[in-house]
Amino acid sequence: MQQKTSLTLSPDRREAAVHGSLGFPCGAYFNDIALYPANAITWHWHEEIELSMVVGGAARVRFATGSFVIKAGEGMFVNAEALHALSIVGNEGCRIISLVLDYNMLAGREDSVFARRYVMPLIRSGAVKILRLSPEVEWQKSVLQCLREAFLTYDEGKYGFELMVRARLTECLWHIVRNMRAAMLSYEGAPEASEERAKQMLDFIHLRYAEPIQLADIAAAANVGERECLRAFKKTLGVTPTAYLLRYRASMSAQMLLDTDKSIAEICFEVGFNSQSHYGQIFKRFFHMTPREYRTRYGKGGGA
């Protein structure tokens, strides 16, 4: 098990992390969202599927077409490539256990019955992008139980744990596929255009955030006009492109405050702000403290 306190995004708009190993592509994580920049896990997506359960507090899960709240004992299934974000709800923070895995670990060969009949229909279905899991629904309760068992087995790391984790995750897959089969078969929708455009614009921001960026630049990344840029961003992510850019710059600066010995002035300009006073105002808006206070409280040595 790994404890995660930050999220690194690659220029190709995915989470830049290796989950598990080549031989066993599955990672187990404990996430305390209160330790992430701005008490939130920013918008991201990954090629792997994810199963998570809240073990303390509550979080709001946002996705392209809506949001829901999960509290202790509840969880979620996140399909491959599904855009999502999490933020704390209430005053108790939020702690989550997760398993993130390459679905090929369950599918096996491309021509196997497991891939053709079960895994790939789920992965390719737009009907099951993000699924809330509640212990009040019997089959979802079974998924949560299997997830918890898989996580604990992974954490113990005893001989044969890979076999047992894979078995529990296969059970999770079976419950999801069996109970969502009708929705998967009846789904005829095309990929949501707003979500695809938002991904292209996020890609641009994650790659070029340190440079001077105007709304027109972000819109051009998705080959749309500024008005459509604003509409797609607001519909999918719930914020304007400018607000997201400022928050992303502040989040990147927070990580630099912890990971480097660079001065606050250096960090300010490296993440794209053109004045320290403006940087301080934006940072305090999202973190409720100054950059210096943040480095002193969470850094290893205190800062300049």
C-alpha cells in the first residue's frame, strides 16, 4: 500500500503514475484528501480502472455529467479514461482506500472469453463511466466487501497475495458486469463532445500552464471559439478555464514549495504568475494561508 498526497499529471492529460509492476499491474493506495493541494484531487483520468471506498469522512465525486457524494462505507468504480475529480465534504476530511489496475490483468489475451464477453464490453461502454457503490444495494455491498478484502490482502503482501487480489477483483468485475449488463447493451450514445473538448483544453493547460495563456489559446487547443470553450469547460468541470488555470498553477506551486528549496519568488514566476502579490492572493484563496505559511506547516524544513 502507498499513501498518496499529490497527483502528478503528464502532458498527455493522464495521471502520470505507474500502478504496481509490469508483472502485476495493480496498485493499492491510501488517500487522505486533506493532504492534497487545496484539499482536493484535481480533474484527471487514467487508462486503468479504479475501485475506491471511503473509510472516513466524505467526498464529492465530480464527473463530466454530474456529481455525487460518497461517505464512510461507500465507494465508486471509475472506468478507464473517465474524467473525474474529488473534494472534501464536511469537516471530517476524507480518507479513501483504492485499487488501481490495468484491466488487461483481468482480461488476459485479447481473444479470450474474459476479454470479449466481460471486460472489454465494460471498458468500451459509455453507460458505465463512474458508478457510485452503496452498501444499501446488495450487489454493490458485495463489490465493496471484495474491494476491502483485496486491499487488505494486498497490504499484507503474503505469499500468493497476487492470486487472491486478482480473484477478489474478478468478483468485483462480475458483480458490476452482471448488474449493469442491461444498461451496457442498451447504450447507444456517442462520446460527449463537451467532455472530449474539455480534455483537450486540460491537456493544453497541464502542458503550458507556466506560460502566458489567454482564453483564446485554451479555446484554440480544442479548435473551438471562446464562447464554446467557456460553455464546454463550465458544463464539464463546473468552473471557467481561467479559474481552473489559476488553481492548477497554485497547486503546482504548492508541490514545489514542499519538494524544492527554491525561493517563493522563483516559484511564483516558474508556475506562470507575473507578480508575487497576485500569486499570494491566489494561493491564499485556494489554501487559506500564504505560500510561506504553507511551506512552514507542511515542508520538511521551513522556507525562504
